[in-house]
Amino acid sequence: MEKKANCIFLLGMPACGKTYWAKKLAGEFAVAMIDLDAIIETEQQMTITANFENKGETYFRKLEHKTLKKIIQQTKVKTIISLGGGTPCFFDTISLLNKVGITIYLQAKPSTLLQNISQAPHQRPLLNDLDSALSKLSQLLKERKAIYEQAAYIFEVETLQVDSFKPFFEKP
């Protein structure tokens, strides 16, 4: 696949704000927005959590990768693509993302992630038990950090402003 600077991928831990920022930026800069998890849920007619429970993580990760590749091929205009937390961590997807678009890692502290998860715990298949969420978050972050840090840009969620994203949307 060729480089498509019109694909801007937001990646990071579950509950770091990928979908929030994608929606906010799409509105602010009048560009298209795609939420990978929402596309999968619509196509599969089940939640991500139900998909994990009914078909298993291996099935889900293959489906996720296939769906992402289809989205990349179909994207013709500048689009912000909000990824699932694990998306870049399987099938060398981070290399694909860096090859075809702009990757932005939304880095968040575990305390921020836990606060966000506590607002909607049922939406996080790997973190649905709040009592053990912090230790699970720490373990997931440890496993995924090196992959996330391969993104072209790293923004700290706690200090993030819309203006941080302006360079990606300004006309050359």
C-alpha cells in the first residue's frame, strides 16, 4: 500500500481518548472521521466485548486487521481514524500504519486511563473488572508501549490541546 497522508491514525491504550479526540478534531477541522471499533460493531452486529467473548481474541484481531486494511484502501479524503487499543500490536500493523499514513500515539497515565474506564467499564473487553483494571492497565501498557512508541508523533493526553493537531490539517 502506498503512503496516504490523508490517513491520520490515533492509537494508544484503551480509554486514552482516541475516539473522543477523533470526533473533536473531525468537527474542528471539518474532515472525515472513522472509528474502527464502531465499523466492526456495525458490520458484525455485536459489540467488541461480545465479539471477544463469543469468538475469541484471535478471531477478533484478524477481523480487525482485515477491516483496517479495507478502510485504508477506501480512504480518499483526509480522515482521522480512531483505532482500537490493541490494533497496532498485532500482525505488524504499526509498520503498515507508519507506511500509509500519519500515526499519533495518545499517551496517557494509568490514573487517567482508570478514570476514563470507570465511566464506561462495560465497553472494555480486556478491562471489564474495575477492581483489577489498574494492574491490567499497567501490564497492557508494559506489553504495548514499545509498539505505541513507534508512532511518528507522541502526544500526552493530560496536556493535549486541539492546537497540537493543527499542523496535520493546515494546507501546505
